Amino acid sequence: MQPRSKKRKQRAVVDTNVVVAGISGFREQYSPGRIASADLLHRWAVEENFLWLKDDAFRLCAEAGGADFLFTLNPRDFPQSRLKAKVIQPGHILDHRRR
């Protein structure tokens, strides 16, 4: 019997501002759709749908880690022309999911 091939998890860098905004969504009982950053963190915690890459130098981390995505609330801080990773806001993840 051959071992199952594991599907590669997408790799992502999550900017600190997304984490802070997401955590604020858990002060009260979690309510899906209320805070996009909280939705992103909740989906990651429940589904483990991407491998989270974090570092102080987010752009360098994204490049060195081969990230597919860089989640941020400040996309102007990460010009798409300088990154291979797709720069997106947490609420836009559904538009960019791989099938």
C-alpha cells in the first residue's frame, strides 16, 4: 500500500495589525461575519487551512518562506509589485482560495 500524498498547505504571513484586529473579535462571543480579521483567525484555528509564517520583517518573511499570501489591513505597506505572495485583506480570502 502506497502512502497518501499530503496536499501542501498554503503558506501565509499575517501582519500584526490583522492579529490585533482579529483578537478584538473574540472579546465577546465570536460572531462570524462581524470582523473579517476574527473570521480569518477563527478559520485558521479551526481548519488549519494554511501554514502561518510570522516575523518582524513581514515582506522578507513572505519571500523567504515562499508565502502564497500576506494578510494585512494596510496593503499600501506591501506593494504587490515587490512581492510574489498575494497581498490581501482578511475579508478577501474567499476570493483568492485555491481550489
